[in-house]
Amino acid sequence: MAGRPYTKAAFFDVDETLIAVKSMFRFLEYHLAAIGSPPAAYSAMVAELRGLVAAGASREHVTRAYYRVYAGQRAADLSAQGRSWFRREQRAGDLFLPGSLRAFRGHRRLGDLTVLVSGSFAPCLDPLADWLGASTVLGTRLETIDGVHTGRVITLMLGQDKADAIQAVLDGQGIAPAECSAYGDHASDLPMLLAVGHPVVVGDDPELVRYAVARGWRRLPGRHDAPTAEMAAEDGDGISPAQPRAGWHR
């Protein structure tokens, strides 16, 4: 993030906010196939995680259980798989949510610091960030010893973790939260949205929609949404005309 000082920042959740898929699960399926696991291995892993959810396990506990599958895997191998996975997703088409992608590109054109904030991890996020030209990435970090993942998580990026990480970035850059935007699709993104002056709700999560309606937040279509009168139309720069234009990590 070296270079000229930034005066504004835009923070984007990734899965079902910026892209239309859940990267952690799409990558898991790709990874298991790449290491020669039978197709049933993915179904079994998903069933295990769903069982944890049904039993009332916390989001943090389920996320840590997900990352244990990568114990013993070399970080370099996962990185290479991530880039191959991303290329496959791009070839399949419709990876990005159009309104969110326009918004991201609009922030870049305006010279804002652009940050991906996700519970996903480097193999999924790095190729995405490189393609987008994102300034930096705030994602889940795994413990790695001698280049091999242990299956343990060092840094989670869920709920309040996102808001705390955003504040650390803003403090480091000397940017006022009121000048910043954040985009999220799930109720767990609420702390992140409340941490900035210009929150944007993507999709139709009931809790986020309630906040958007009550506080006049912008909305963008999600994966299954058609634009409505309540969802901000995007201008040519990808920033809603309703939003003034006053003028961790990788």
C-alpha cells in the first residue's frame, strides 16, 4: 500500500458480494479433485460442516473445521491450485456480480484504496485480487511451518474481525471512516458496514435490508436479485449518483 496517500477506501466482502459463488467451497471441490480424492470426499466434507451448523456450532468453529482439511498441504501447491481454479471459474462465466464489479472499478478509477475483506484465504483471494487490481487483501490466514499448512488458523476474518481489520487499515493510512465505503451481503458483515460512512448492502439478507431501509443505505442486486427501485442504479463510473464524490494483508 505504499505510494501516494489515500483519502478514501472501499472495502468489499467477496463471496456473494463481489463474486456470485462461495469461493471456499468451490475451491475445496477443486482442491480435492486436484489431489486425487474421490468425488464423494467433497460431499462428505460438506455434510460434516452442515452437521456442525445443525448442531449449533458457532460460525468460527465451523470455519476452523473447514480449514483443517488443508493440514499437510504445501502452501505453494494450494497457491498454484488457486490460480488454476480462478481461471476455470472465469472461463465458466458469470463469476462476478455486475453491479458490484462496476462499483469496485469505479472506486479504483476514483483513486480509492480498494480492499478485499473475506473469511476465505489466499489461494482463493490472491488471484481474484490480482485480476481486479485490488490494493490489498484482508483474509483468513493459516498457520504454515516450513511451507506446509498445519490446519490451524492464525487470523480469522469473520464478523467483528472484519471491522477491526478495517479500522487497523484506516488508522495506518490516516483515512477517516466517514469517507469510506463497504459492501457486504450477509448479516455477519454488519460490523464491517457499520464501520464506515457509506455502507452498501448487496442482495436481500433480511437483517441487512432492514438496516438499509431504516438508514437509507445503498443497495445493489445480489446473485438472485433483479434490480428494484430501492437498489441504487450505477452510473458510468460504477458509483451511485446518490453517493457524493467529495473530494492481514498480502
